[in-house]
Amino acid sequence: MFGSLKQYVFSGVSRHYKDETNRRIMVVNLFAAVGMSITLLLGSRAFIDGEYSLSTTLFTASVVFAISQRLQVRFASAKARTWSITLLIICLMVLTLLLLITGGKDNTGPLWIYLVPPVTMFFAGFVRGLIALIAFTLVSAIVLFGFNDASFVANYTYAFKTRLLYSFFTVSFLSAFYEYSRQKSYDTALYLSEQFERQAKHDHLTQLLNRRGAQQCLEREYAGMLRSKRKFSVALADIDRFKSINDTLGHEQGDEVLRQISKVFSSRLRGQDILARWGGEEFMFIFTDTDEAGAVNALENIRDILNNAPLNINGSEIHVTSSFGVSEVNPDIDISCAVRRADQALYYAKDNGRDCVCEFSALSSPSFSEN
């Protein structure tokens, strides 16, 4: 029984959704179950007592509660969840208004009105919930004070009606304040979480992806390549003689060199390509849907631009070059192999004059063959 209950509560929950979305799905499941059970129980009691109009209303509400829960589970989309929540709130409001009009059992129907504010605010959010509550309050006021002599409206004293609305206002205000505070707290926590996630994946100096972020991108691209069979290429770049730059200009100016070079590299990439700081003065390029030859052409263009655009460091122009090593990734060459090949090609470029692009396929020396 516990297993069935747990399965029901978690119906529609997915690890691909945000925590807030999953929480709303679970609360909808719970509220629909509670609403369905209570209305079914009270409807059965009303039917036994011969109050057929009331029992029909409650049985109908029970069915609507059940439909609202199945709607979000069956279709599993944002639109379905919106419709599910809307149906649930409308059902609750309409049921409450009917109980307000008829009085329910011994004129206790109005007591259910206090369920409306917290449920509406939680499911609809602060803005839409506030609008819905204002509309509901206006309709309730019309029902209570606009049909004083109507035979179809239950007879309430003026004091009861005014106090009912005053207390409803109070509960609505507290529910709105709570939802506003909760949403602000959630937004703040989400923002901080995203910032921490960004810091964990990005290099603070260049604002590029760091090694961890690049590794995740490589894994994602490799998985996509296996599905589509469309190859991509990786390249490693190393700033030539960077140690002498640091020794001559100092580490602060060396950091500025890294920042400016990262901008030069980024400016010549397509929107779908990825640039990361691999470590120290090394950068990684990920060229999506690009074979080795295409990556070499792109890097030659970047190399030419770097050669012809001296960096402005502290008011002085300095010429900086970079060496590049490229390897293709395909179903026969996994990520680690490709990165190792790109690294070998990079060292070959640095050992043979620097300031050049070397693709792994061009290496013919046995000393550079794979282990």
C-alpha cells in the first residue's frame, strides 16, 4: 500500500524537471487525492441523507479533481501542467461558491472558503494568484450581499457575512505575502545556485569554460556524434614563450595577455563552436560538425589574425603567437584519444618552429604514434 501511495505521489515527476516543477507536480497529486477523497466522502454522505443536489455537486468535484491529476501525468508537458492547475483551482473556487450559495450541510459550506487563498497562491503564483483571488472575492461579495432576498441563496446574518469576508481578506493577504516571500527566496536561491554552477564550470580570469566545463561539453558532443554520426574536431592551443612574457612583463600583465588572446580566439569562432581555458596558457577548441581539415582552416585564420593584431598591454603593443594541435573525433576515436592526439600534434608544432597549426593526421614520425 505504501509503495502504491509513493508511486501515486511521484507520478509525473522527472529528473529532467526543475525542483520547483517536481514539487508542484507532487503537491497537485496530493491535493487532488485529498480533494477527491473528501468530496467523494461528503458526497456519499449527502446522498445517503437525501441531499441529491449537494451530493451531485460533490461527486462532480471529485471527478474533476481526479481529471486534473491525470491530465498532468498523462501528457507530461508544461501546457498540460498549466491546464491541470487551472482546472484544479477553478474546481475548488466553483465548489466553494456553490457551497457559499447553498450553505452546504447546516450552513457550514462557507467554512471551505479558507482553502482557496493558500491553494490558489501556491499553484498560480503571486501575480496570477492575486488576480484570481480578487476576482473570486468580488464574486463572493456579490453572492453574499447582492442577493439578500433571493430564495436560492442560503440565509446568513449580516454580521456573519462581513466577518467571513474580513477573515477571508486576512487569510488571502497572509497567503499572498507568504507566496511572494517564498518566490523571492526561491529566485534568490536559484540565482545563487546558477552562479555557483557557473563558477564551477568557468575560468574566473578569461570567463571561458574551464577544464571541467570543457570536459562536459566534450562528453555531450561525443554523445551527439554517436547518434548523428557527424564528426567533430578538438584542438589545443598553447601561447608561445608565455613564460618569458610573464618573466618580462610580470604575472599581472601575463594575465592580461591571456584575457586578450581569449577574446581574439572567441571573436573568430562560430556560435556553435566552444572555447575553453584548458589550463595555464593552454586553450581548447571544440569545432562542432567539423572534420580535421575544416578545423585546421579555422585555426589558420585565427593564427593569422593573432599575428597581424598586436596586443595592447599597458599602453604597449606586443606581438604574441600561438601553436595549435588538432585531432578529429569520430566513432573510431573517442574523447580521451582525440585529446591525446591533439596534445601530441601541439607538441610537434611547438618543437618545429611554433606559430603553426599541426593536425594529428600529418604526423608521420614513429615517435609520435599512439601508445
